[in-house]
Amino acid sequence: MSRLKVIISGGGTGGHIFPAISIANEIRVRFPDADILFVGAEDRMEMERVPAAGYRITGLPVSGFNRRQKLKNIDVILKLCRSLCMARKIIRDFKPEIVIGVGGYASGPALLMASLLRIPILIQEQNFCAGVTNRLLARRAAKICVAYRGMHRFFPPERIIITGNPVRKDLEAVRAKDPEAMDYFGCKAGKPVLLVLGGSLGARTVNRGVRRGLDALINAGIQVIWQTGKCEYDTIKDDLKDRSYEGLWYADFISRMDYAYAAADLVVSRAGAGTIAELSLLQKPVILVPSPNVAEDHQNKNARALSENNAAVLLPDHEAEEQLAPVAIRVIADSKQLYFLSENIALFAQLNSAERIVDEVVRIIDRPK
């Protein structure tokens, strides 16, 4: 039998990239000699993260439309035309059996060209509210793997299958309050732990909220694990250089997220689909601060879907600087609320998502497992 060839396209944020890598990893488990090629946007984070995971990637010059400065979209359209031509050549040269789209700018040209060349496509939609690219291409897809119920609002119902969002394998073994995890961050048993995720680059309002309320958090007996993000770290480090806080651990990046989740009693985070999938799987109470700078307001819609089901506390971005610490102190002290948040967010969890998505890939290409 010939070697399986798959293109996985999309990216732009970790919420697109991590599921894509999880899917690729599962394909490799089933088909160890599979040839997998990623197609991303040439100036986005997938160009670093995908090779770091051991996969090849080709970049397209595609970018998102500028909703504020309309004239700039002339350049966006030119880039899209170039990307379509490049995607067509990539697909013809590589000859994949299937193209998988995980959302983001780059998935559009690759999925469209694949469908025009009569190569089956599979879409993986991570959010509660489907993105424009995935909505436009839905009728060309052999299957659409979604994370949540009710997605027939956006896609043909007969093509939808609920698989959930793939999460990193190391998170499946997380044990709450694992002593190794507590030691890793210097946390003491018996005192609550707040995990703050400022994103890979840095969520400015979240970081400002923590900095403004840090004294109050520490005085309330709360230990803080704080991922500041790359862009904010130097400023925060300089600001704290003359201060000493017992129970504070901070860094620009957390390499052991399994330990961070294990230690945490409460999480503060943006509302990306990937993070929500992780929190749901681990049943972690969370305060969601949706980013206002995300296309189509995805994060606010994700956060509202959870908060309306008492599965998360929603804190609007414009209130985070003043209210993050007071809200965190109130929630972490309320064991009853923590319990119900944990129970309710667990209802949104989907297990073995990558495996279920690859099951659909196998069915589409009609190869034995």
C-alpha cells in the first residue's frame, strides 16, 4: 500500500496549532510512515511551533481582512490571490489523500484548492461560533468535526460530528495537587493557588489586573502562578525587582502546564477554544477574560456559552484591570462556587478528540486502520 499523504492547514493562534499537531501525532500513531505537510500563514506562530513539534510546514502570504482600514484590504486580496496559486501548486506537487483544515487564515486557500482538485477535505471547528472561513467551505467538506452541540446553525447537519477539541497528551495524566507540581512552583499545601494565564504574548489587561491586585491576593493567603507572556515579562520583572512576595511564581512561559493545572484551585485565562477544552477536560474552575481583539468576537462567544451554564465566571476585558483581584479572591474563597464551576465545565469535555477526528479521516480516505 502506498504511503499516506496528508496536508493539515491553518493556524494563527495556539488554539488552532495545538489541535493540528495533536491530529498529526495521532495520524502518525495509526500510520507511522505517513507523510504529513502543514500549510500555514508565513508570518504567524505556526511557522515556529510546527517545526518544533517535528513536522514540515510551508507558509502562504495570506492575512486576515482589516475591518477598520478598508483600503488596506487591497493588499490582503492580492496576498489571497497569490496564496490560492501557491496552495494549488503545493497540493498538485504533494498529492495528498486528504486536506484537514483547523481554522485560521491559511486554511481557506488550501481547503478551497483541494476541493476544486477533487481531494476530500475535513474541517475541524474549535469554537462555539464558527469562523467565516469554515462556514464558507462547509458545503465542500466531507466531514466537519466540531467541539460543541448546536453547530447546525452554521454547518450542514448531516456532515457534522461532535469530536471535541484535541488537547496535549500530557494533560490527560494531571493529578490535582500533585506534590511534584506544588514543589515545582514553590507552592505550600493547604493554601489556595491561583493560576493566571496571560497568553503566549501577554494579555495586557489581565497582567495589569494581577499587578494592581497582587498585594490583595497575597494578603488574602492566595499563592499565585503567573504566566505573563513574552511581551509583558520584562516590564513586570522590572516592576517587581524591589519587591518580595512569598507565594508568587512568575515567568513569561510555563513549560510544565500539566504541573500548573495540577497545582491550581482557580484559573484566570483568555477564552480561546483550546484553553477551554483543556479546562473542561481537567474540570478546572475558571474566570474567563475574553480578548476583544479576536476575529468575529470568538472569545466573548466562547466565554458566554460557559458562563450562561454556570461553567465559568465571565469578566469583561474592560473590567479586568480593576476587578480581576477582587473577583478572584471572592471566587477562590467560595468552595461551593468552585465545586459547581468544576462540575459544570466538565459537562463540556470531550475525551479522545484527536483519535475520533482521525477515525473520520480513516473513513473518508477508506484505508484500513
